[in-house]
Amino acid sequence: METRVRFAPSPTGALHIGGGHTALFNWLWARRTGGKFVLRIEDTDRERSTQEYEETIMSGMRWLGLDWDEGPDLGGPYGPYRQSSRLDLYWENAEKLAAEGHAYKDGNAVIFKVLPNVELSFDDVVYGRIETKSDGLRDRESGDLKDIVLLKGDGMPTYNYAVVVDDHFMKITHVIRGEDHISNTPKQLLIYKALGWEPPLFAHLPMILGKDKKKLSKRHGATSVYEFRDMGYMPDSVFNFLANLGWSAGEDKEIFDREEAAELFELSRVTRKPAVFDPDKLNFINQEHLKRLDPTTRLGLIKPFWKEAGLPVEEYDDAYLAEALTLMGGRGQTAKELAAFSDYYVSFEPVKERWKPEGVSPVGVTEELRPKLKDFFSVLLAEPHWAAEALETRARAWVEEKGVKMKDYAMTLRYALTGMKVSPGIFEVATLLGRDEVKRRLEFYDLV
């Protein structure tokens, strides 16, 4: 039988991390088994559901690289793929349940009768055998069995009813969803049983917690997929990070791409233990993916953040900018951070703002030291072969002759060119900036 899985978001907000995680695991299982990944929109909350949120969710999935085989935009053999367009199907099956004595009408609503002592056990792919009875659905205060609303007074189906009808008619073979849905499964099994349908296999994913071991929420930082995009994270990195939450590609395989993940993924290896959303781990993964990019792709990621900072990117050719980022050698954990760390290649203005040698600074320029610095930089600028190795050789010869420490002079050069305490090798930076630009910056600080 062909594997068929689905992701069924409600269009009442952006794609959040929990939803992205669920969608990703469904996508992985479909791709691993050569099956179908279905996108279904659960838009029965008429007050909160919007077309705008639906588009936002789909855009977030596309950004993560989670393409679907059937859905509201693509169509498919088991559509329509929006619940609001499937009302006739819900009514037809609710009427059937009522006619057979499994449900009753209360005004315009249709309600399922819960009988006592019905066995509702199921084998969860992740959590194993789960055994329960319908008696577990009793009201805590009164002790009475709680019947299940199928259709509300406004004619719209409830979640637990619509999901059964949709999964059956869309031929879903595996329901992969968050652990918080385990409590819904017994209610859904009652409806499957009454309708005479075979339920799908269930696989409930572990909860995602913050580093404080509490349920992930806005207090832990960014929660929507797009927030991570805007912060400079790459889709490949967020995909990689989310795949690691509750599943492992192997002891020595923490960094991987989509194809590798799909090839290695096994539902049976998903853990029951809650997964911890660790921003430091995401930063590490993103940095590793940034390092692996070819220069042109990396530049494409960084350019928007330079522009956002108001830097004159258009004044430089792509070859120079790409080389500058390659020279950064893996610095910066996000595209936004790498853009900030490398701004001095695109403009001298940020350097002026960061380093004021006459003020309180890690490297001050005293009037006593200035003549020596001027001599040092004049010698460097006179080097006929403007290349890092030649500049460093010339600098070392000068400091040895003068009996001074190289770090004091090299650090002043670093601040004058970058405004930063840390950068790539300062002679490599000087080489790339070019003799004229280095001279211009040193002249600004009256160092030549």
C-alpha cells in the first residue's frame, strides 16, 4: 500500500516551529517511502481562519523546502483540500451515524453517543501500545460519560470528527502529529469504529521544550518559521535543526541536507523523550551550513542584510564581495551576523562609528605613539608588491628593527581598517581592500 501522510494546519496564524516540525516529519516519511505528502487546510474556525494566513503557512513550508504532492493549490484525486469545501461529506456521514443510532441531534447539532467500557487500544509507532477505554472520557466533576460533538449548531464539524472523515476519504495511511494529540485518539477511534472504517497508523511526535524544559512559547524567542528567515538563518539549517528534534540521523551525523535526511529517516527511531529547542545548537548548525555554501550563493544570502544596513553594495562587483566573504573563514553564525562582521569591506562609515582612537578604546593612539605608527604605515604603503605575504614580511622586518611588539601595530591597523578587535588576518584584509583604500582610512585617522 502506498504511504500517504498529511499536514493539516489551521490558517489562524503563521507557520510556527511546532507546525513546521510536524510537517517536516510527515514530509520525511513520504519521501523515505516514496509515498504522497498531502497538505490539507483545516479552516472550520470561520472567525479566525484567513486566506492570508493560509498563504503564509504555504510560503513558510516552501521556504523550508517541504513540497507537497496534493493540496488546495495543486488539487489531487481526493480533494477538495479545504475543510470548508467538504461540508456535504461531514453531514452525510453524521446523518449515517444518527440513522444507525450512534449519534443524535440536539437542535442543529449532531452529537456522538459514547458508550461505557468500549476498548480503544492502539499501537503507536513511537509510543508503543496504548490501552484505554471509553470510560476515560468521563467528565471529571460529574463522572458522566461525555458525548462527542460531531457537528456544531452552525453546521461546522469539530476537529475530532472532521479529521476522521478527511483521513479516511483521503486514504491517509499514517497520522504523524504532536504528542498532545494522543488524548484525542480514543475519541477518533470511537468514530472510526462506529463508521466501520479501518484507522490509520498513529505516530505521535515528542513535545518541543525550551531550554528551561517548559513548553516552547514566545518567551523563548522566535516561534514562527519566518522569524528565523528574517534573523538570517538558512532554510537548510532550520530544516536540519528541526529534523534533529526527536530523531537522529546517526551518532556522528549531525549536519545533513534534505536528501540525506529522507534517505536515513525511520519513524521507529523517533524518540519519546521531549526535544529541547536549543538556539545555540541552531546557531552551530547554521554556521556549518554557511561554511559549505559556494561563494555566489553565500553572497546572495548576505547582500540583503548589507542593503538593510544602508551599505552601498551596488558600488562593488560581485567577485570582490564574494572574495571578502570567503576571507571571513566561517565567522558569523547567521547571514545577518556575517553581514555585520564584514561591513567594513563595503563601507568605511561603520568603521568610523566603531573606532574613535582619541576616546576610550581598546587601542588608543597617543601623541607619543603617533609618529611611530606613521612610520610603520608609511613603510607598509611603500611595499611594491601589494600582497598579504609581502606586507607581513615588511611589517615583521620593521618591528624587529625597532624592537617593538608586532601586535601593538597590527592591532592599530586592524582597528583603522575594520573598527573591530577581531577580523581575518589583517594583511589579507588590507590586500583585498587595496592600497588606495587602506591609505584613505589611515589618512582619516592621521596615521600616515
